[in-house]
Amino acid sequence: MNKTYLYYIGGTITAVVISGVLAFFIFSNGPATQTQGPAGSGFGSTENTTTNAGASGTNGGAGGVSQNTGAQTSQQKIFKISDGPVAGATFVQTLRPTTTLARFVMAENGHTFDLVLDSQGAVPKALSNTTIPGAQSTLWVEKGNATVLQYLDGTTPKTVYLGFATSSASTNPIVRLQFYPDGIVSFAGSPDGTQVAYLLRTARGVDAYTAKTDGTQGKRLFSLPLSEVQLRWPAQGTLLAHTNAAVGVPGIAFAIDAKTGVVTPLVYAPGLTATADLTFDHVMYQTTPASSGMRATYSREVSSGTNRALSFDPYPEKCIQSPRAATVLYCATPLDYVATTYLDMWHQGAASTADSVISFDLVAGTSQILATPGGAEGGVATDMLQLAASGDGRYLLFVSKYDRSLWGVRLLP
């Protein structure tokens, strides 16, 4: 989905609305936790409908994919996978043969391709030629064998499921299409890839639904009296919802039981944005009070409510879970100073800067710079979107905000 469009449609959340929400939960579910950043030193230290896909061939009638094979010939740490514009990408790992594929959707037409990584002479292979113009973003489910794709029809957000054939023996695979309800404003996939949760606006705020990955068997899980909310699904049993971040504007984050829909307030802070680890034992959140004009990032232990200040300030929404360690996050973040209002301007499309990839352990407090595009490691300096990690921990990928090209990062030899 066009994140800027959705993020700011309807305007920024006001303090009056947040106060009303707090009152609602105070009188219905007990007191909400108001979090103040702890004093003291920072936590963390830096260590350096069905349709025939017609998927035979490489580019053929699919269009939009470069014959760039730099991923196969370059031995640099950071390498190009495909020219843009790419709507979204993921990794798919096969066992017979043992191979890692980069699977990606082109933004201009919704066509999907596979590219074998680190294989001399490999070229993109079309997986789906089903045309969906103006693809904005993708949510990968079913271990990469399906995607939930979003695009705009005028000003209406449209969401469609594409299920790909899993048999490599098929020469003309079938792509199964299934549409979700119109107007979804935020959505997330369960860690096991079998379910999707999504938000629809109502006259009173938002309703959240869970469904199978193809959008069927949907049921309402919970409601919030807020209209501007982002939804994440970091842990199998728990969802995370938080209000849209804006400097100095009161925000709130909630934990939601994925089965019962019980909503529990977690953090209340100005300019709030947040994410959580794979077990939902720790929440990383960032706050930007208008009074201090400085953003600060914390790791919160959910069970005890204890907060630890981090030694650096990544944007939680640009972080993903490591597949190899439950408490480790990979974050795309600028190493240089940026203005306090940078995230607000970034969502509006008015600011952009080059990122590096950093890993951070929320328990040990250690951080490490993994890659910085544009130097000796390869690549070009860029603002990174849509990080993804391969299941074996060998690769990362990201989409460049500047031209929507797709890049890979080797984490292990």
C-alpha cells in the first residue's frame, strides 16, 4: 500500500482522542501504563479468481525486469537483485536442490519473478504474469508461496491474494486470486504465515479482523476508538497495534491476544512508534516529546514493565525480526544525525536519507553494523524500504526508496 497515503489519510491523531481512549481503558480494563524514559546511560553498545500465469520463459511478456545478473557475478557483500520499480520481495528456500530464491513483485504490473541467488548465469524466471497495475506493497504469507498485494483504485485501497503453484514441475502454473474487502488501512501476517489480520475504518474508529491468508473465514477480533492505527503481528499469539507517530502528539500502543481479542494498553508516550520481538517479551518503542525536541528509543520488558534506554535510535517501523534469534532485530537506520521531525517528513515524502543495516539484541543490549551500502561493501547509498531476511540467516534484502530497485546483503559466507 502507499504507506504515505494511508499513514496520513484523515489527518494526525489529536491529544483529545488519545485522552478519550485512555479513559476508556482505565474504566474498562484497568489503568494504562504511562511510560517515562528512564534516566541513566543508554542500553546497548556498538560492535563493529484463478488465472493462468503463463510463467514460462524469463521476461517474455511480463516486462519490467532487467536482465541484470549482478547477483550472480558480484562477490560484494551488497549486490543488486533487480532494477525497479519493485513493489515488494521475500526469500524462498528450496531443499531439492538446496537453493535460496529472491521472489519479487514488479510495481508497474504486479508480475512476480524468482531469481536464484549466487548462481552464475541465473536470470529472473516469471512465476506469475497476472497483471495488477500500480502494485504498492506486498505481504508475503505461506512461506513465500503466496502474497497479499495492495494497490490503489483511484483513492480506494484494494487488497488481493495471489497464491502461487508450489510444484516446480508445473510449466504453466496456476495463480489463485481472492479479493479482500476494500479500504484496508493496515494489515499484518502471522509469524507462521497462515493468517492475516487487517484493519477497516468505522464511524467509531477501526475494527480488526483475522482471516485465512486468502481473506476467507474472516472474523472480527477487536475494535479501537481510534482512526489512525498501525497493526503488526510480531509473535504468534499476540498482535501489536499503535497509533500513527507524530512529534509531540500523544500516542498509545496495545498488545492484543490473537485468539480472544483482549486488548491491553502497553505504552503511552508522545510521538510513539513501536515493534516487538518474536516472543513478545520485549517491545522496542520510540518517543519524541515536543518539549525536549529529542527522540529516544527504549526496550521494554513486557512482564515487568521495565524500560531500558537504547544507545541508538532506530525507527521501530523499519526493523524486522531475525530468523535465527528471538530477541534480535535488524533495522535500517541512518548513521548520521537527522532532524527530530525526520520520521514525520519521511512519511510525507518530504525527507529521505541513506540508511545502514544494524542488528540489535534487545536482551544483551549489543548492536552491530551489518552493512552500509555505497562504500567498499558495494551497492549505492540509499533509503531502505521493506527489509526481509532469509530463513537460514544468510541474506537480507531491501528495496531502495529512490528508484525501487531490489538489493541483497550477504550476512554469512
